[in-house]
Amino acid sequence: MGSGTQVMDRRRDAVTPGPLMFVRYAFPPNQRGSCGPPDSGTFFQYGVTGTVDAGLTELARQFHGAWPYLELIAGASGVPDPLDRRVVEAYWVGNGLLDRIGARAMGDSMEERFRRRVGSDFWKLAESVEAGGVPHHSYHVFCIYPWSGLLGNGSKGAEYALTVLDRCRIRWGRVMAVQGDQVVVESQALAFDGRRLSVAPPAKEVAVGAMDGEGLVTGLAPGDWVALHWDWVCDRLSPTQLDTLRRYTSYHLAIVNDRLEHPGAVARLD
């Protein structure tokens, strides 16, 4: 390891540094090839070994969907490092830093990122800022990501869109059992009644906790509340984090359901 490299204590009660927290939440879509650097294996090993160095920061910068939100949160909060734990937590789970993001800062960021890509349809995207959207991952999934706009057409494509929205968002679940590399959790999927998105009653699902014994979260046990992203268990949630994740998810679902005429204005995630 070179100068400036740090290695996290992997004990259950250790506080995860911001860069490693970013790995935990960003790896699942990176493994699928949806975003981030092409070498997902190297990115995963950072999370497994608990190593923090300049190489990890460079990999994190390649998440073109998430990184500008981290920069926005950090800049508006006076935090110099976009990978500060408080910033990373604010984006993926939510915390008080999001209260410091004014509508002007949010709007300027969206215009800088998307005006050229969206062109004359940028006003559709601007609706989500005017409706009160904040730089939380659920905002990007529900208000920006294109799949929300495909839900109402009644086709098989709409079913697929609902699945993508559900798996892409950060959702919560309670561990029921740990079976080798698999974790049985009770979680709440998204539901769509033809007009509104909502969170369905709890149901069991089997999530990935590790690959060949190597995982991002150690010491999971029945009763733990966890965050899920795509097929993976990506973090353990405290009671405060659980409540906050639920709140921001509900907040952005309400924006999509009640305040937007044109959800999903951007055609690509990154």
C-alpha cells in the first residue's frame, strides 16, 4: 500500500468511512455494467478489504450519475470532500445536509448537467426541481431516470420499468436468515396501480450478501435492518437511517405521483 492508504477496521461496530460507504451502495449497479468504471472487480475489492486511497477516489469519480450529486451536496454544505461520510450518506440514505440544498443550487446543478443533453425538453426536467426535489438517490431514480415515464402505457415494458425502478432505488429490509452467501430478507417492493407508485406490504426475498464468502457487510444476523440495491445487501441501517430512507423515498414518490406532468425526462442514467 502506498502513502495515504487507509484500511478500515472490519468489525461489526466500526464506522464506515465515506469512500467505503460509497462502494457499498454503488457496487451493485456497477457490477451490472450500469454505471461507474468498467473494472467492477477492483471496485468491489476496495469494499471487501476496507482500503481507502486515491485510486478509490478516482473510481468513484467515474460514477457520472452519482458524483455530481455528491459535489452539489458537499459544495452547498461547506464540506470540502464529496466522499465525506456525511455527504455520501445524504445521497444514498438521507440526512440533514439535504436541508441545506436550496432550489437555486439544485436547479443550477441540473441545468449544468442536463440542459445540453435534454435540449428543448429541459423544462420537463425542471418540473422536478420546482416541485421540491432534493439530491437524494430516490430523486434521481423516480424523477430523472426514464422508467417512471413508461409506467402508464399498460405494456410489458411498463412491468419491466417498475422492476427497474424498484431494484435501482435504495430499499430497506429486515434480515430473516443468513444462508451462506445469500440473505433472506423481508422487504417492501414498489407497486403501481395504473396511476400511482407506492410501497407494497412486506414480503420475503433472497438477496446477495457475498460472492464466494466475500461481502461488503460483515456479521449480518436475523433482526438487522439493511439497505438493498439491486440484488445486493449493501449496508446495515441504524434506526435513524431506516426512518430517513423511508421518509425521502416517500417524499419523492409523492412528487412523482402528485406534482409532475413529465416524470423521467432524461434518457440515460449517466
